[in-house]
Amino acid sequence: MTTRRSFLRWSTLAVSLSPVRSLFALPKAAAVKPIVVSTWDSGLAVNAVAWKVLKPGGYALDAVEESAKSIEKEISCCVGLGGNPDREGHVTLDACIMNEKYDCGSVAGLERILHPISVARKVMETTPHVMLIGEGAQQFAVANGFKLEEDKLSADAEKSYKEWLKKSEYKPLMNIEQQQGKTPKRAAGGPFAPNQFEDGSFNHDTMGTVAMDAKGRLSGSCTTSGMAFKMRGRIGDSPIIGAGLYVDGEVGAATSSGQGEEVIRLGGTHLVVEFMRNGATPMEACKKAVERLVKINPKKAKDFQVGFIAINLQGEVGAYSVNKGFSYAVTKADDGGKVFMAESYYK
């Protein structure tokens, strides 16, 4: 029988042993940093650009801006001015950028400017606003020294647009992995574009990147020319903070790719970060966000793609998508980078 005296004796013993027990507690794993993660396998080349900034100890914000600029100027990848036009033949660009201090900037519907990501950063750093759109965004860019480029489609985009005009059907494809019998179109000497096929059909045109530098500072960028042959004025999730990109310096960062309308209605990347705040790993957080998205309309979800990628302050990486075929690239510790295929809700 346990008496009051014996209970106190055992309690005292437990207290005296507690410091000893703490000696055997496992230490927390050191954070993996720097690290950079981008959507799609074409993100591998994007990561390489970011790594040039991160490796010598540079700021993550500079890294994600430079990585976005690198793909914006590659006219063959369909992000940037070389991308596909809306249904009226105009190329409109969207981009946003965010750092660990919640500073953020965005542009939407921007025309004839080569680097929308840099304009977005300029909005962040020099104005009291977060987002500028359309003609106003262009005026702001020119006033701040950005060159107004020629209003002309790239050769590939013009060819595809003329082909599309024959039927004028808007049928965005999900992603390459699900397009049976179609040959991915590759950029010269590089990986295939995540949205274009030799037959002229297209998928989504987004490059999202999140990074953590050697000092543990997080940043992210997202840039796109939007869905091919979209309605004039259509804006997706990419330039919207909390939808296409979100960064929280106390938790982690997330970005997305796919059908932007679905990400917007969910507040997708903010949701991913909040799941991480509540203890979920990046993988679990991305999965939970996808599950909630599918729950909205499971029948509709089988016909579109949305994928999330995320990192936390420990340098852990996660990704998950609605349908199979969403890839992402991870670069860390001078490993040259690796491409992974995300797990998906629908197999």
C-alpha cells in the first residue's frame, strides 16, 4: 500500500533523477541551410542561379529574385515575355516576392517589362503598397528605370497562338506526366518546360521558389505569364500574397503551381504555413492543404492540378499535389540539386 511517506520518498527520488534523465535527451538536429526549392524540374536550373547567391552567404531575398529573373528571360520556357498570350494576343505577367519580415511586393497584368519580379521588389521596397496592376504597374516600372520592351510575341508563342485561334478552345492541361503520348518540349540544352508540348498544347506557366540562407532568413518568389490563352484581365494566384506565395520568418515558407483559381479560394500557401505553425511538417502541411482543396469539390479536383512546396526553419522540405505529375527541385549543401516527384491525392 502506498503511504503518504512512501509517495513523498518516490517523488523526491524522481525529482533528483530528472537532471540525470535530461542528460540523455536527444539534441535537436541542426537546421539544413542554405537551401532552395523550386517548382517543377525546370526549377533545377533556377536553383543553380539562387545557389550562386546563397553559397557565399548571400541574402535569401536576393537569391529568389535572381532565380526568378533567370527564368523570366528564357523565352523558351514560357515564363516571362516569351510566354503565351491571353486570348486577345497580349502577354501579361504576374509576380510577387516576400521576405522573412513580412515585407512583400507584387505586380499583376504587367506588359512589356522583362523582369516583373524586380518590379515587385521595387514596389515592396519603395512604396506603401503591396500590389500594382496593369497600366499603373507599367508606369511605375518605367518611372523606376525598367525598359519598355517591344510589343511582340516570341516565335513559339506566335505559332501556338495562331494554332489556338483555329478553334479558340480553352482547355488547360494538368501536367506533363498525365499527357499520354505527348512529347515534352525542351529548352535548348536544358530541361523541359513544365507547360509546353510539341503539338502546341500548354499547361500552367509558373515558377515558384522558396529559400533559406545561411543566417536562417527565409524568402520566396513567384513569377508567371499566366495560363495560356486566358481571358483578358485574368489574374491567378501567383501575384497574390497568401495564395501563390507566403513567407513567415518564424515558421517557414510555401509556394504553389497549378490552377490559380483553386489556390486563391483556399488561401493556399498561407494555409500551408499555418499548418506548419501548428506543428505539421512541410510534407504534412502541403498534404493537409491539398486535402482541404479536394474536399471542396472532389469531382472537379480530378480535372485540375495544384501542387504546393514548403520549407520550415529546420530546412525540412515537403510537397504534395492534387494529381500525380507535380515535380520540384531541391538544392542544398553543394549537392548540385535533385528533382523529386511529389506524392499526390489522386494516384
